[in-house]
Amino acid sequence: MKFRQLFNHWTYETFPPGRLLRRRYNSFKLLMELEEECLQIISRIEDIGFGLSEVDWANVEKLSKNLGKKVFLMLEQLQSMNPVRFMDIMDYYNKINFYVRMAVTVPDSGISTPFTIPLSDSAKYPEHVGTHAINLSRIMNDTDIPVLDGIVISSNVYNYFIEANDLRSEINSVLESITTTDYDYLTTASKKLNSIFLKGTMPDVVSNELEIAALETALGGNRITLSASVTPDEGNKELPKNRCMISNVNPQDIVTAWKNAVLAKFSPESIKIRIELGYSSHETPVSVLIQPEIETHDSGIIETRYKKETPLPPSDQKTGCSFILNNSDSAQFILSRREKQRILSHPDFSTLSTHSAKTIAANALKIEALLGEPQKCEWITDLRNRVKIKSTTPYPNEGIKADDRMKRALPYIANLNISDRNTEVFLPEKSKSLYDLVRFANAKAVSEMFSLVSKEGLGLDGAKHLKIKELISLTILNLSDGLFTTAAGKMDISPDDIKSTPMWALLFGLGKKNPGWSANNSMEGYAILSKTYLNIKLKSKKDLSEVDAVCDPSEEKNHIHFKFKGGDGTTDQRIARIAFIKHILTEEGFSIKTQGDLIEAIHGTGKESELQKKIATIGHLIAHITTSNPVADDIKIAKERATQFMATLGQKEN
């Protein structure tokens, strides 16, 4: 069921022949349908911006693009209704949409050479090799610490592979569909991405270069190890959970091994952490380090600043300790971090000598000093017991959050800067967001339709004005028997002229005696009504409420649709306001849908008297929201105040 049933009541045939062109009516109808779609997209983006939903950034790009298209179509309908009056509206749209696209679009990664880079030279190519290789390169060039050498397959190879196989659009299509970080959902997406990627073939020009690099690394017959890692653009840390190691690889199988290693980028864990940190796939390039598999005596890891509770001598309690694990026999060493090396705890037996343990610890502390933070290093000792560093990474590596582009994008998408309560700012040139244009188009389209109504219409008596003091101002169109005969011939009417059952119930709920009403929070809008039908849009401050209802003696015809879209307040206040409304209307038997700063509530058939009470409750609710700013500062308070509000409803109706 569509939200509103306006066009079941307000039809082309309702108006006098020749007074309304079919084109204008059709444009208005399409504009109103597009408005609903735009509000859904805007609220969906708000949902993401508020942190209520986690999606791949590709989904945000898609939503923004679709929103731009629908706003464009909406404005086209407005121009169709009055081409002269709105002839320059697209100039303002083009400017705003340009800023939206600039804010949300992450450009595709470029492609350049070299495709393979010696590990020692990696620091010269920071945008192509990732932090893993850069750190090892710095150790090689700035210290005397031995490092296991290798060659880096740069991120350009991944980008070239994607473009050469025309995989970009297929991959983007899967990423756009990721609207949750649920593990099962991400697992399905990961399998799709893997399938797309693995069907590609490496171009010969790159394949040959990779094979040469693999053979050079193998050092005359050795096998090789591939370590894939992901470092965000302009970042200085790898993404956590984005590392993959493949060992015992024949150099001739380098291309197949590279493809499998690069799939680390598409694992469910990798996608999840990337989304949580706010990165798009395009700005998280993947590179692969090739290293030889040499014969070792021992291998393991060292954590330069061991965090777990360990009883330490008083002299070491301030500086802490380092921890070494030997993979060969699971032996664990704990060493002092002071300048003078001391083994604080060692196993009864280990193939790793105390001399090697001290050397590993000393080298790791030098690496920490060079890189500026605690490290987790992989080490090996060769058959001559010479220590070499194989890898290093910050420990623990929490990752760095991306620049919050959503904060830059939301103002151009969802902020409301104009208000038709102030004619000085309710102009298209004052619009700064797509939401501004949506609200402007809606208000002007309704105004255009009302202006077409003639006092000589068949049964229509023109648009009338209802004012309740200076608090509520409504333009009303009576379709059929919605007003008493006392309203005939009058342009300005009072609540006593209202015959429409749902309109009367709503006005009762709005309650002009509400103590919070003042000129500062006055309300205005448009209403289309008959004896049993009401469609009304109410605007207060930056909030928009719409009620679409039928109150008829025949229960099967009856319904209430209520929509509220906020426009101001902090994120917490806007979320709390929606929670306040939801709590109340759920108790009243409405089915609820919320998204961002938008709530839609629907109540089905029921007795006429019951629906009148529920419409009156909506009136009370609208009045309370309008006169209470903010409704609440957080969800907990919102629910408490909703309970208090419900307790007062019976008092207000007496």
C-alpha cells in the first residue's frame, strides 16, 4: 500500500473541465511519488550517517547517485507545471548535486609502473607498496638490523588486473549491495567477489615480470612466501585482519599464488573492518611481498611491549617487558626493556639460545624506536643462528579511521536550510542541499495546484484559509462536503466551519490551548479534505508532518497514515525524537517503519470512533513535538517522556 491515498480522492475529474491541464495534474502526481522516494533515500543516508546502519561506501555512492537522479526528475515535473516561474531551478540543482558527487565519490585507483619493486627501494613508492614493505625498507636503509630481503608486487598490479579483465563494474555491483556487516551476509558477498576476481587472467606483460621477480627472489631453487597486506591511501598503518600469507610456493606458480593472496582484501573479516573504519574498496590498495623460504633453525614472534599481566622486578615495572615466542618448541622468553638486556623469564629448555633471544629483543626495540610505536615482529634464525627480521607491524594494530567523508556529505544531502515560513529564505537560490530542493519542489507544486482551483468550479469553492490565532495557518481545499455550508463564499474560515471528521479530530488534537504554543513555533500547511477524508501537510520549524486518513462509518474504508520527517537537532536528539514517536504510536496499534530522521506509521481498518481518537492522538503528538525542542537528548529519556505523554492523553481528551 502506498503511503498516501491522495490521488484516490483528488483526481483530474474532480476539477472543472478546462481549468486543469492533464499535463499539470500528471506532473504533480509524479512529483509527489518522487518526493516519497527521495525522502526514503535521504533517510536511508541519514541512517548510515547516524551510525545506525553499516554499509560499504559503494552503497552510499549508489544511494547518492539515485537521489540526484530522482531530485532532477522531481524538478522537471515542477518546471512542467510552471515553466516560466521555475525556469532556472536546474542551475541550483546542478551546483548542489555537483557538491554531493564531490563529497561522496571515491575515484577509481590509477595505474602506473613499476609493477615490481625491490624491498630496499619500497620507501620511495609509499602509495604502491603498503606499510608492511615501507617499514622493512626503512629498517634496511636506516639501521644495521638484518632483514629477510624480497621484492614487492605493487598495488598497481591489482589495479591493472582489474581493468584488463573489466571486473570493476561487477565488483562494484557486489560492494553496492553490502548493507550490513552481518558475518553470514559478508561471507556470501566475499564468495561472489572471489568468484569474480579469480575468473580474470593476468596479462602477459605483467605475468612475465612477476615470474622474473619470483625467480630472483627464490635465490637458486628455493621456494617463496607471499605476504599480502592492505594499507589505506595516505595511511601509515595496515588495515587489521587484511593480511594473508601463502608459503611453499613454486616461483613458476607466482601468478596463481598472487591471485589467492590478494583475496585477503575480500575476506569477510577484511570487508567488515574496512567498513567499520570508513574506507572504500578503491582507497584500500593491496600489495604483496615475495620473500625466499630459506632453511631456518628457529622462527617466531616478538612483542616489544608485552601487555599481559606479568610479575616484574621493581626496576622493570615502569619500563615493562618484551615477549618472545619460539615456534619450534613453543618456548617463551620475557625480557627487560631497559638498556641493559636481562632475561626476566625463560623456559627450562629451548632451541633458541639466550644470546639469540637478547639479539632479537635488542633489534626489536631499535625497530620500535625507529617506527615510533610498539611492534610485533616476525623473526627467523638461519642454520648459522644469524637473526633476521621477516616482518613488523604495530602491536596491537587497531587501524586508523578514515576521514569521515559522511560528515562532509550529509550537509549537502540531508540538511534543511530553507523554510517556507520565512519567504526571505524560501527561495531556490537559498538551497544548499538536495533535501532543500525536495521540500521546495513539494511546497511549490502544492501551491501551484491550489492556485488552479477556481471559485466557479463544479462543487469547489476555491482554496480557503484557516487561522487559529497566529499559531496555525492552513490553506484548505474542500473536495466534497468537508465544510459546513457556513463556509460558502468565505475565503477565511474557522474551526467551526470544519465538517470533515478526520480534520476535526486532528484539530482537536493539535489543541490551540496547548501551553507550549507561541509565535516562535507556529505551524502552517495545506489540507485537502472531504467529509470522511483528510490529507494534510504541516510544517513547523524544520519538521514536516503528513497525515492521510479516512474516517468513515464503513470500517473497511478506514485507515490512518502518518509520516514525520525531522530537520533539526543533534544526531542524538533526532534519534531520540523518532524513538519518542515510535514508542507512542506502537502503543496505539500502528505498524511502524523508521529510517534516519523519518518515521512512517500505518493503522488499518477500524471503527470510526476509534480512528478519530487515534487521529486526535497524532494531533497531540505533532503539537508536543512542535512545542518541545528538543523532545529528548537520548533514547532512554525519550522513552520515559513517551510514557509520561501517554499518561496525559486521557486528560487532554476530557
